[in-house]
Amino acid sequence: MNKIYSLNHSPIDFHFSQNPRDFIVREVPLYHFSNEGEHHILNVRKKGLNTIEMINIFSSILGIKSSEIGYSGLKDKNAMTSQYISINKKFTQNLDSILPLLEEKNIKILSCTYHNNKLKIGHLKGNNFFIRLKKVTPSVFEKINSVLKIIEKNGLPNYFGYQRFGKDGENFLEGQKIVRGELKIKNKRMSDFLISSYQSFLFNQWLNFRVKISKIFQAFEPQEILQALCMDNIFSEYRQTNIQNLKTLDIAKIKSIKNQPSLFKLFEGDIMHHYPYGKVFELETQNDISRFFDRNITPTGLLSGKKVLNATKVAGEIETCFIDKSIHATGTRRFAWIWIENLKYNYIQENAWLELEFFLPKGSYATTLIEEIAHRNVKID
């Protein structure tokens, strides 16, 4: 995908290496644990392992099925990450005895508590990140500093990161074959993961298109916007062939959309979400546009599947172009736009390092922020 970034600066040159020294992730749980109950909650730090690999190591050492172990989210392999897992306490009576075996595998238990419920996917508030950028000259730092201030104020598109699509970036093709009956994989967890990669690909395609349309509204005058929307070549790189309602917007509606204060432009029928928690609902009033700018609500994109609320009207017509109805997995809505929180950064000029600390909500990728700053695909060692 030729990713479209929300800002307009030229590419910024710096070095980003995703490794345990320069990329640290700390999971923030959704709620406080009760310190009682049948589930042992472990705060686990790992290096050089993804979450599934870490779960499998616990499974092997404890002699239990991996499905007995609960977790809230997937964490990067090429990083130092800490996250919470849950194991029924009947399986952890000899936990102290396996600590050396875990440490041999680059796994360390940082703390323990208890809770009444098993952890499930999505049971996290978000993640705190530490990232070190290198080869940052003083002039480059000034550029990054300016961009960060804009992002901190306006937010950024919530693309799925490259990690979602595998080493070669083509996991979604396998997922597409599975949902179309062209490929069968016996391992259900792997099959579900590949299907989710395909859902993520469709979401990214939709979001890329919406960012592109938003930038057209941002950059041009109403009559020019109307002309641009009638040009078929703005649709050519996407899956859709025609979006009639978008092409037939009148000048008054175009002016209204253009005057929206946010970089991401909302359309009639968009599905919004209370931010960061709450329910989804359809965009209805002019007041909703102000609430989006004030960070109280955010637009959502579709992860194709069953039992999910779809957009309607203009937004729905666009969304339909990025749906694969052969996906029978459960669908959901995902934040299309997010805001960085608790941003702090420290420029170490003698080392040409810029160290960033920040929080992002669950499901968001720190590398997407890095690419928005760089305005290019970041090079990963």
C-alpha cells in the first residue's frame, strides 16, 4: 500500500532500529486487579519473543494447554515488552521452581497478583512506549519537534503497523485465500491470525482512502474539491470502481465538510465511538463534529465480518468498497483516529539520539507514529 500520511512535511531522515534496547513496551491493564480469585496474574517481561512464543514456553514448562493461559494483547518480538497473563492458580503452585527455566528463555516475572477472571484479548487500556531514534542531527531534531507538536495537538490515523502483515508483508494474502476457500490451515489460532491480517489490510486500505479524501478537502477550494471528486483516477488504486454519493455532494455540503476543524473529515453515516471508552453510534449532529475535535469521540473503521454495525449514507458507500463478504469471522469497529498521550522526549545531541516516551490506546502501533513522523516506511534491522 502506498500509505498516505495525514501531515504534509517532507520525509525526515533518522535511524530507527526495533530492538530490546531502543524499543520498550509496557502494557497498561484495563482495570485494577482484585488481588483475589482463582486466576494468577503475572506481569511478564520478555525479549526476542512474540506473545504466542512466550505463551507456548509457559505452556511447555507448566505442562498445560496454551489455551489455559489468558492474555490481553500481542506484543512485538523485536523489543523488550512487559504484559500481563493469567493462569489458573492450580497450575502455578510450583511457580518459583520454574523461574530459572523462564529466564533462560529471556522471560522474567516482574510481579504477581490474583483476579477473579481470566484475561481476554482487549482487556487492556493501552501501552506505554519508550523509543530511541538515532542519527538525529540538530536540524533533524527541530523538524521532528515541530511535527510532534502538530501530532500531539491533532492526533494521527490509526493504521495497523507492518508487524500485522508478517516478515514479507503478505500474511493478508494467505488470510484472503482462507476466507475464499482456497486454502485450509489446521491450526485454528494461525488460521484466525491470518484472517485477521486480511481484515487489517482492508481496514488500512479504507483508512488510506479516507485520509486521501480528507487531504483533498483540506487543501482545495470547494469548486476544486467537487472537480476532484468527479475524477475517476482518485479511486484507481483502491478496490472500488465508483462512489456515486461522494461524487454528487453539492457545494454547500462540501463547504461544511471542508470547514470541519479536524484533519480527518467526517461524512454522513460515519460510525463514531466514545473515546477512549464507550459505545459506537452513528454520526448525527453538527455537535458530534465538535466532540471529535475535542477528543470525546472518534470515527471508526470496519474490520469486515459478521455481527457488526456498518456505516450508512456516504460513509457507508465508501466502506462497502472495502468489505469482503466472504469473511465469516466476527467483525468489529476500530478507532480510525487516535491521540498520543503523556508525550515526553529528550534530545541527546552528543549521541545524536532522540528518546521518546508516550502512551497509545490499545490496538495502536508505535511504529505507525514513527512512520508518520518520518513520512516514509521506516527501515527495520
